[in-house]
Amino acid sequence: MKQHLGGYRLWLALALFCAALLWPQRGALAMYVSGNELVQKCMSQRKEDIYGCVHYVAGVIDYHVVMQSLGTAPTLPFCIPAGVSVTEAAFTVLTYLRAQPQHEGFIAAMAVPMALNKAFPCKKAAPKKKRK
């Protein structure tokens, strides 16, 4: 009986291995959210889609804040004022994406900072006056 179970386990392991090799793989490029998909989520009537939209934008904002704190300033900096909520920031991104349809087929993570940079540009520090 033990020998029979051992052969069965080997056959099962071999079958699972073959199935894993033949299973269609989803490429890394298919794992992003397009500008169009983000617009659809933001404009949805479903709460979960709207939450997904807001949290997506929050994630991109968080990423930029972390990069700035590490001293690797992003190429499109944005400075969201203290009183602006993440929901307002997401609405800003939605408004930008709807006005800029060229972002529909591209990754939304690139369009989010563009929208926020346009709406909330960082103010340049005033040059210090030299004392005489």
C-alpha cells in the first residue's frame, strides 16, 4: 500500500509541474492600470471602484513622498497644499485625465504626477539676499 501511495504522489507532483509549465503566464506589462482604466474606476457608481481610484492616486503620492524623502527627487515634483484631501487630489487627476485623452492607453502612474504637477506645482524658493 505504501509503495502504491508513493507512486501516486510522484505522478501527482509530475502532473502539477506540467500544469504549471503549461499555465498561461500573465506578463508584467499586463499588471499596470491604464489612464482609461483609472478614469473608469473614478467615474464608476460602485464604491469599491471609487475607493480603488482614490487609493491608487494615494499610492502614487506616497511613492513620490518617499522618493523625495530619500533625496531622489522625481522629475515631475508636485507640492500638494496641506488642506487638500486625497479625494480632492484624485478628482484633480480625474479632471486632468479626461481633458488629456492621450493618456488613455498608457500607464496611469505616469499621468498622476503630471496632473498633480500641473495643479500643484512646487514654488521655487526665493533667492537669499546677500548682505553688504
